[in-house]
Amino acid sequence: MRPIVVSKLAASRLDYDQSLPTAYGADMSDENQIEIAQSFMALYIDPGRHKPNASREVIAGRYELCEDLANMLTQTAKDMLFDLGLSEDAVLQRCYLGLVGNGAVVSAPESVWVIRRLAELLDWPQPSLAEAG
């Protein structure tokens, strides 16, 4: 008898698990999943305007990419600081130059945001980026 009880329990759990996407799918859109930082959203709002110049889906994708880049660069930046003996500002400058170089996957304003976010993650002072303009 015990195996039958277990399989009924497993079947009821499977039915429950399969019902989740349909029961909650409408509430689980990207808009409800990703909170985009206001500082990043500002990159997509033209001066004098109130609405972004790109769709939320596009901005959310770019935000995820930039946030991932900043997080991935934390260890690289720490290594540069200690291995090369550079100042925090010099490390951030080098990371910035790497982001805006040939084959860049982020725009110049996004690069500035990534470096500022990197400084924040590392608890370093904000850099003085010459091209930040």
C-alpha cells in the first residue's frame, strides 16, 4: 500500500507544480521581476522628456547586461588593485577604457554607469571619468 500513497502524493504535487505557470504567469512578467535602477533608467530619458526612448523590455535587457558586467568586474578590479599596485581610480579608469574600446558591447553612457556601479559594489569612491561628460 505504501508505494501507492507515495505515487498519489507525487502525482498531486506534479499537478500543483504544473498549475503554477498558468495560475501566476500573468503576474510574473519581466516588469514584475526586474527593478531597474533609476540611475540606469535616466540613461534612456532624453533631456526635457519624461518617458524613456526605448521599451521597458529593451531597457531591462540592457540593465541586466550592465549589472552583470559590473558584478563580473569586481574580482578583476580587486586583482588589479593588489597585483598591479594601482589606485582605485586608476583601476576604474582602466576598466572604463576596456568597456569603451573596440568591440564594445555597451554604449559610452552605459559604460560610465557600469563603472560607477562597480565602484559602488566595491565601496570605492566614485571615479573621475574624463569621458563621463
